Amino acid sequence: MPAIAYQTPLRTDILRALDIPEPWSFGIADRVRFGELDALAHVNNTAYLSWLENFRINYFKDYGIADYSTRIPRIVLRQIGVDFLTEMRLGAEYVITGRTTSLRTTSFRMDYGIWSEGVLRATGWAVLVNLNDDSSKAPLPETARNSLISRDNPEVL
């Protein structure tokens, strides 16, 4: 992997240089740490969920959905799934890519790819829902919808 800063948004040109194909246009790089390993010395399945959550924070910030200092969104995780394709080990550098693939009035679906050494190591998906303060569903703010549509071109349902 070329030298890149961890936990910093990666744009399309960098992703392509890392052999990450279209339609992925946003990613975050990091490396596997000791505390993320299981008894078999490969990445514990729960670490992937933490990585995806960390990715979503960066994604929301970069897309202008939330800055997490003055504006904390009420967008919550409703469902999540991960398909573990190839194990990863200590010190491995990886890139998580993600994009919104479908958009509804109050919710959206994101798809993810976790790449290391040009190989897709895991895929994932999540359904996220926007809530009111009383925890009832709320329409996504227009600015968030516009950002997701303009940057990821999701299917609008």
C-alpha cells in the first residue's frame, strides 16, 4: 500500500492506485492492531463491526451529515451484516470503502468493502434510520439526502 495517512478520507484517485475498483469513491485507511486479534491470531469478527462504525463517523463528517461536535445526528444503526472472505492478521494495512446504495424517506442502506493488499477481505452492509428525539422515525434532512444522492448516486426508493 502506498504511504497514506490513517483515518483520513481517501478519494477516488488514491483508491484506484490501491487497486480498489469502481463504484467505490470514498475510503478510510488503517492497520490491524494487537487488541483486534482473537485466539487464532487473526482479526476478531467483532473488530470489523467497530471498523465499520468508525468508517461511518468519517463518512458522515465528510459528507456534511454530522460533525459530531455541535451536531450529533439521530441516525441509528438498525441492521448490519458482514461477510468474512479472507482472514487478516496483525499489522495488515487495510482500506474500508463505503457508499449509500439505496435511500428511503427515513432510512438508507450502506454497502462496505474491506480491502488489504488489493484483495477484498470482507464485505458488509448496514441499514440506518433517522430518528426524532422521541425515537420515532424522521425524514432524513434534505441536506443529507442531497449529499448522499450527489456523491453516491443511490437508488431512491
